[in-house]
Amino acid sequence: IGRGKGNKFLDDLTDADVLIHVVDASGRSDSEGNIIGTGTINDPTDDLAWVRNELLQWIVTNLSMKWDGISRKGRNKLVDMFSGYKQQQRMVWDVLLNVEKFMYEHEKRERPLDNLDKWDAADLRRLVSAFLGTRFPISLALNKSDIPSAEQFVTKIKKALPIHGAHAGISLCARQEMLFVRQFMPNVRHTDTPTDIYLKKPEGVWDTLNSAISLREPILVFPVSNLNTYEPLLGLNDNAARDASLPNAGMIDCLRESGGTIPSLWNEALREYDVKHSDGVKCALRDVVVMKQGSTVEDAFLHLKNIRALSGEFVRAEGAGNIGEKGKPVSKFERIGKHNRILKIMTNKRKAWQ
């Protein structure tokens, strides 16, 4: 994906919260992804080490180029530099203070963050390594795990976790996953698809996504228009029924066949999404917004305003943690958590159709 982009690809990574590294666990392809000859095996752990080193060198190089200025201005400047990788400052401070504690306990160095001019290259690499573990946790998709040569490497990698910045490893076979999905894609001939594949419900991709989410669990926000009935915002109807990210008819069939839950607004009779369809009852907590940890009520408001679910300026908000709880006023600066994740946000302007 990042071929030819150089540092641009690395900069693009800052938009991600978690990385998924797809690995050829069979060892039958080289570092460029080309199939290698029979009898030759490439240890996939070498690829893990290479990716980790690329990430490490990227940040180390950026900091090294400005280290003279950083060391003069002190720890606050260092925090600002790491915040440039789209990491919240409080999380950067956690990393820095943990590294400082380690340096004192193991090397008896007093307040090393106040003496950055005495740091060497090894100190910087250690700090960056700790930062990467927090900023870019990695889940491994161990692809081609159905091939016999993969067994040794899958076992090796899973036993070694965490390894090279990766904290989870999931076995999967992309071919089986794709053949399963293709059954439910319209206008696709399946004459070349082995019949035994049809009976399988591969879950490797699903498990990989779940493992990635578990490495940095998001905050789930439920925006509502009423804290008694939990009815959705009318401004979210377009997103709930016409957003391009919604599963199409083929994927709905795939979800159902694999035991998944289909979206609440899917109307099977019409074979499309219908905001009026919710099994005859009003859909409580229909919508959920995925936010980063540490997000505030104001962050949720700005997101809803950005997708045109709300308009105007923030006036006040009320929040609750669970169905049945009485809503309480919340400040726009309050962090969102399980205690206030059901949010009713009021503004000084409503669209006509609201």
C-alpha cells in the first residue's frame, strides 16, 4: 500500500489508532511479496522486525534533526514533538514519565527529562520504542495459515508475543474468506469455487479486527434526541440509511449466513435501508459514534456538526451511562466514558427538518 510514498506513507499512519500487519505466515513470499521458489522459506519474523525498525527510525530521525532545540527547551518541547503524531498530550506524558521512572530505577539517573542535553542515541531510541508501543499497537494477520509450512511460524510468533511491537496474532486464510464472501456477491460466477469452501464460515478477518480494536478500545457515544425514549437524531437519518460504508445486500446475506447481526434499518422486503423500518417500534440507541479515548463532549459535538447531524453552536448537553438512568448536565470539556456515553446535545440552531 505504501510503495513509492516514502515518508508520506509513514505520515499517513498518524491517521490510524492501531495497525494491522498482514504477514505471509507460510514463508513462501519474499520481502517484496513475490512468491519464492520451492524449497526456499522466508522467516516472516524478519518482516516484523523490518516494519518495527522503519517506524522507529522514522520518529528517531525526526527528533534527532531537532534535538538541539528540544534539549534546550526541555520536556514540554519534547511532549509537543510527540503530540505531532496525533497523540493526546496526557498519553505522551504517561509514556515520558514511565521512561523517566525506568531510567531512575535502573540507571539511578535523577530527573533525566530535565537533562535532555545528556541523552545519547540509545536513550532516544528507548523513548521512541516506548512511545510506539502506545501510539501504534500492532495486530498481526497471519495469512496463509492453512498452508503446512505456516504451522511452525504461526506457533513461533504466537509464543513470542509481544514481538516487534505486535501484541496479537490471528491465524487466517484470505482465500477462504474471499471465497465465502463471493457466494453472496451478485453477478459473480462461482463455477471455480471448491464446494467444501461453501460449508466453512471463516472468522480470521473478523477476529483480527476484534483483536485490533481490543488493543485500543474506542469510546462509543450514543447521540440521542430524547433521554427518556432514546430516539435518534433526525440529522443522522442520512448516515443511518445512505452512508457509503453500510453493508450492501450481498454483505447483508454474508453477515446473516455467518451468524452476524444485520443493521437495524435493513428492510429485507425492500432489500434496502429504510429509516422508517425498525420492526414496528421506534429504534432506541439506533446510532453509535466511535471516538478516540480521551474524547470530550465537545469533540462529539464537533463530529456530529461535521457530518451535519447538528448545526449551530453548542449550548448545553446531558448525559447518562445506561438505559433507565436519569440524564445529568455535562460540561463540553468533560471526557466521555461509560458514565455519560448516551448524549443529548442542544444547540442554538436547528435545521428545519429537525
